[in-house]
Amino acid sequence: MVKLNEKAPNFTLMGSDGKEHSLAEYLGKKVILYFYPRDNTPGCTLEAESFRDNHDDYQKENAVVLGISRDTLDSHDKFIDKLGLPFVLLSDAESTVCTLYDVLKEKNMYGKKSIGIARSTFIIDEKGTIIYENRKVKAEGHGEEIRDFLNSLEK
């Protein structure tokens, strides 16, 4: 399991921009790595809009946003177009990175149990160390919470 103040495990996934994205290629930047359950659901829409609305502030702090779910790239494309998202969404259809970051949890919906992504966010610093971890994200206002955390870091 990944831990705060430890090196973030590297991974490579296909992105909504049609390119492979490896965490290692973002060394020198902060990475806001957020895991979310599903495109086009109310909570995930709120969260993505919050990240979108704070995107310019993240860029001022030398940070990029990468969203990960188990949705297909086609689903990601529609979600991005619908919301006008200025960042890349990565498809983890095989749950490899979700497992690596331990964000898969048993959920119970109307008595039916399934395994799904627990909304979680990690911030990885320029050297690849996890400096922020939230495994119980509340979608509303989460983008502002991340913005405030980034602003609180020493320059």
C-alpha cells in the first residue's frame, strides 16, 4: 500500500489524449492523482468540475491533474467533452493502478455487493514523493481543498 512521505509507485496507462502516460514522465512537476468511481455520475461530475474550475491555480503551482477510473477511453472522451475538462483522464480497465494505490473497496448498493473505486486523491511532489493523501474524498469542494493545500506549500 502506498504511504504518505514515501515514493509513489510508477505506472503507465493510456490517456484520453491517445498517449501513454507514465508517472515518471512528470518528475519536476507536482501531480494531483485522483481516482474516481465512474464517468458521468453526479459525484464524479462535481469533483471533475471542481478540478476544472481550479485548474489555472494548479498550473501556477507547477501541478498537473491526472484522473483515473476504470472507464474506457471512449467514455472518458465523452466526459471530457461534456464538462470541458482541461486535463487528461487515464483508463485503468484492468484495475492495475487502482490495486497498486489500494483504492478498490467493497461497496454495497441496494444490497448488492461489488468492488469499486473509493474516491481518493494523492499529490506527488516534483521528486516523486507522496505529500498528500485523502482516501475519503467528498466530491463537492474537493478542488478547492487541493488548491488550498498547494498554496500552503513552501515556495
